[in-house]
Amino acid sequence: MPRSETPPIETDLRQAVLTPLREQNAVRKAELTLALSETSDVATQASIADPGDIPGRPAQPVLVSHTSLKAKPLNTAEGRALLLHAIAHIELNAIDLALDVVWRFKGMPEDFYRDWVRIAKEEAKHFLLLQKHLVGMGFDYGPFPAHNSLWDMAERTKGDILARIGLVPRTMEARGLDASPGVKNKLISAGDLAAGRILDIILEDEIGHVAAGNRWYRHVCQARGLDPIATYRELIVQYDAPKLKSPYNLEARRLAGFDDEELNYLAANGL
């Protein structure tokens, strides 16, 4: 079926997420995600065959190593657009990450899948807010290069739900909680108050996303008889997760469900 045709309506939520996940157009991906039905059935035990083409990606942006990306001064429109484009790219990846968890991993409670569809919808909202703001600045999503670090971690953890939810929301996305205040202050200082308001929306929602990661990570640890903190440190090493760097947004992390032992260890040692 050509991508331009209207996709069939799926009655099972885990099957339905494959349509936006495989969509190549970024704005259309976000719109299809927002259109997912809240009342669909959830076949929690179904094994779903990999249809390929996951995730669907637009021809632009060109994906490069994160070390080759260069910032530009925020006192220029291009510099601000470059920063906002990078955040939009993260949000687009976050849509794919949330949707991928839904179809890929069977055997979780129904609420797990509904949680991640809700999260995917919020990520889609974030992407569209940023994309619209870029258009208002005379830019759009796509022209600037971007990196693939988030999806690289998804690929490394696709064989184990514990690793996926331990290292994507609790590590990669939690880094966004740490970075958000500084990025917001820079944009506001450069005069972009609208971008600052968008980042406020994103931060509030992302606290809930990381909290869901914490909740379900502990659920799987309990089901497997594992200690969550010791296991997390082992996963960091096993999957070569990025080392976190200060400053940490300890208040946001606490709201997102990190306990005092984790926060004290983070403040003293990093990861």
C-alpha cells in the first residue's frame, strides 16, 4: 500500500502503533500518533512480526555522528533554530521510542501499553509545537543535520524490555530533565520567550514520562526478582549507556520517581 493512502483502521492498539511508527513524513507521523484510539483493545500476549521499515524516517535531516554537530550563537536566528531543531529531532525520536515499546514487547499489563501510547501522543504534541515554532521563524524540521543516539540505544536494547525501559526513559530521556532549565534560560536570554514556554510544557510532560519508565522498570525488576539499583548499574555497563554529567535536575528527577539512594549516588559519582 502506498504511504499516501489512508491506512487501514486497526482494532488492536499494539498493531495500530505500527502505522505511525513506520510513517516517513515527520509531521504526518505526529498527526497519526495523535489519532491513535484511546479505546482500542490491547492484545497483551500477541507476538507481532517485525514488518520492517522501523522507524519510518524522512529523507531529511541527514543523520551524522553527534560529535560532528556544531552549535551556533543564539543571538542569531539560525543559531536558535539549530538548537530548537535538535530538540524537535529528539521529540520525533521519542515518538518512535514510545510506539516501538508497544508493539515489540508482549506480556506486560494492559496499562503498560496504554501508558506508552499516551506518552507517544505527548511527544507528538511536543514535536508539532517545536516544528510550528521553527516554521514561524522561517525554518522547518529537516534542513539541519541531526544525530541518531536515541535510536541507537533502542536498537541495542530491542531484545530485552528491562534494558529498554531502564536505559531509554530512565537514562536517555532523564538527561533531558537535567538539560532543560539551562536550555530554556539560554533561549529566553536570546529573546525567544515562546520557545521558553514550549520547553516548560515539555519538561512538565517529560517528568511524567520518566516516572512511567521508573514505575515499569521496577515492575519488571520485581517480576524477575532483581534489585532495581544494582541491576541498573549493571545495565549501564552492559549496554554502554552514556555517562551522565552534572548539573542534575534533582528536583525533577525526584518528581519523576528516582529515590534518595539513586539521587545521592548520582550526585556523588555520576554514572
